[in-house]
Amino acid sequence: MKEKGYRISTEPGALSSVLQWAADAEVRKMAYVQGNSVPHANLAVLDKLIAARHEIAQIMGYKSYAEFAVRPNMASSPQVVKSFLLEMSKIVRPKADEEFRIIRDFMREKSGQNRDLEPWDEAYFTGMMKSSAYNLDSSVVASYFPLSQCIEGLKVLVESLFGATFHSIPLEPGESWHPDVLKMSLHHPEEGDLGYLYLDLYSRRGKYPGCAHFAIKGGRRISETEYQLPVVALVCNFSGSCNSSIVRLNHWEVETLFHEFGHALHSLLSRTDYQHFSGTRVVLDLAETPSNLFEYYAWDYRVLRTFAKHYSTGEIIPEKLVQSMLGAKKMFAATELQRQIFYALIDQRLFGERPSPPRDTISVVADLKRNYTSWKHVEGTHWHTRFSHLLNYGAGYYSYLYAKCFAATIWQKLCQEDPLSLATGTALRTKFLQHGGAEDPAGLLNDLVGDGILRYHDGGLVPDITSLCDEMKLGECKQEQFLL
């Protein structure tokens, strides 16, 4: 896109920066519209994907790809997923509408214009409101999170929770796919090595663009005395390289690192007889629970003070700063939760039963946005064609919301009182992480925190949302229709 001699990339990172920092509303509008209407060719690609998946589902005897994908999971059917999403949408709507009005009024005050609040205004004005309310400076926050110290934080976690330690080990010739990759072993003093972790953390040209955990080799029982140790890779795209003297992370990057580390621990601590059930190879609507749980560790001051230290002075991050960060995080939490519900509804609708003739995906997404969010749809845009989770989480994106509910309950009932205790870690490991997908997921969750984390509904299971509602101050959350 060209404007006054400048070319602005519509790559997601660049687009996000423009929407957050550009003071000119017309520039934000142009960036939003252009960035969310390319690549146009993806519309046809998505149509082909939906048609192919629908054909597969019919060959397998299912009415829709959503039914095919959800059947093995705890939810068991798209109807249960839809009921869960609509119930969450109903609960979060009043708070999200209130947040929308607050942002709109702030925008009108600052701009001096009595106009509607547009989608391209959200990031700019919410960022301004957070900075104003909590006096946060992202560069100051990042100064307490050198990447080397964040890795030390991961080491503190495993030692405190599981009595294990990470050791750097040399790579064999040809073992690594890039010189930046580090290899570590997870070692327990009584049990020996538990598994191996590759860290590939720096951005570079041609690299996989996201942040993810990859299982290279699953654990499995070889004999009575021998166990094949799991091998995993944790891949991120932080700015800099391992040759940089100082690489500092924004806190959202710290949260992402802890999220992916939760996946890695699920794999490394798994002890299943078969690879097929090792680590994250669980039903989809359980898979994101450890990763969401470990995000809490990235926000808890008792954890942060063990590693978050200023890159030049060594000062421990001030508790007051962490409280401000938490306050800013919670300012528009309902809006963010509503967005995630909207994404999950898109995923379910696109891969659900197909009307004849099929509707175009743009109109489907536009209707869902109008009905289930506080924000308007911008004509001519098709953001969903850049939503990569439609590929790798087809009809399963709702699992992130299941995980948010499970993680909130586990944190409050098991971890919150003493998040770094060996007792907490032992319970997480022996009652949950070590079993991978070899045990009934509902049984694992109930054994970990007691009855009440799940509710039956129409032949499937849905999470209890009370803990998440309490955390977000959404008021009383009623789920009577889910009770037996």
C-alpha cells in the first residue's frame, strides 16, 4: 500500500503496529481495509478446503466435517460446542458492550469528533487508555525480560515444581537444522534424563513464522526397564539472534514462551506405553490446557521475581509494575474473550453442515460478527482468509476456550496458593501431565482438581465456566442447562 511515498506492508506484525500507533484515523482505516482484504485468492482456497473436508466427512459417514472432527473429543458433537459458545457469548456480551461504550466515549473525547467507533480504532485507543491508566512503557517492561533470564525462569519452574533441571548439551555434527538452535536435557536426580528439548527462538528469513511446540519423537515403553525418551522442539520468532548481547522480550512474548513451554512439559513429562498417546497427543479439547495454565505463571509476581531482572542493573521487577501490567491486561478482557468466541463460531459455522447452495464465507463471517460481537463488519474485508487456525484447528478452535476454562479452574484450585511448590508440581505431573492421552480426559481433570470442572450436556462434556467468570469479574455465571 502506498501513501505519500511510504509503503506499508500488510504482513500481520506490520499491520498490527500501524493500527496500534498511527494517530491518523485515515491511515489506520486504509491499513485495516487493505490488510484485511488480501490475499483475495485465499477466498477460493478456503472454499476448496471446506468442500474437500465436507467430502471427507461424508465418505466417513458424517453429516459435516465439524461432526467428524468433534466426535472423538470431550464435546462429542457440534451441537454441544455451539451451545457452549452461545452460552459464553451471552454471558460476556454485557461486559463487552460496556467496554465498547467506554472505548467509544474515550475516542470521541480525544478526537473531538462525535463519530462511530470503527474496528481500526480499537488497538489505537485501547493502547492509549492502558498507557494513560497505568503509565506503562513497553520498553521499560521489556527491560526486565532479557531472553537469557526468561530461559532461567523456565529452569526455575521445572526445578521448583518437579525437582528437575535443564542442562545444555552439545549437538552432534549435522544434528541441528540451524546454528542458533540450542539443545537441553531435562534431568531428574533420581530418575535420570526425562527428555530432550531443542530451542529455536530467533526470527530469521525463511523460518516458520509463528511460535509453536513440535513433538519430534514421542515417549514410549520399549521394555520393562527401557523407555524411549521424548524429544521436542520449541520454536519462536523473537527479534535478534543468539549472537546478540541482549535480546529483550515484550511481556506478550514472555507469555507466549510460557504457553509453548506448557506444551513442551506435557510432552517431556509424559510416560505412556505408546507413542500415539504421548504428551500432547490427547483429545483436541484438552490439548491446550497445560499451555494456558502456564500462561498464569508468566503473570504471577511470585514467579516473575525469580527471574525478571533489569538487563543492566539486575534489579528485580517491581511488584507495582507487575500490578500495572495485570491491570492493563484486564481492562478489555471481555472484548478479547468475545473475539475468541467469535473466532470459534466462525470455525464451527464454516465446517458445519453446508446449506445448498453453500453461502460465501464473507457473508457468513459478517453475519456472525454483527450478531455475536459488539463491533461492526467492514464491507469489502475478509480477515478470516488469513486465519491460519482454520487449517490446523478446523472445527476445533473452540478447544482454546475449553482450555481457558480448565486452566482457570486448575490455577485457582491447585496452583494459586503456592504456584512454585513441589506439591503443586507433583500433582500436575502425576495426575495429569504424565498420562498424555492414555487416560480418560474427564477422569484426569476430575482427579486433579475434584468434581465440578466438567458438566454433562446433551451427551457431551463442557467446562465449568465459574472460575473464568470470577477471574474476569463477569458476574454470576449460570449453567443450569448443563447440569445432569
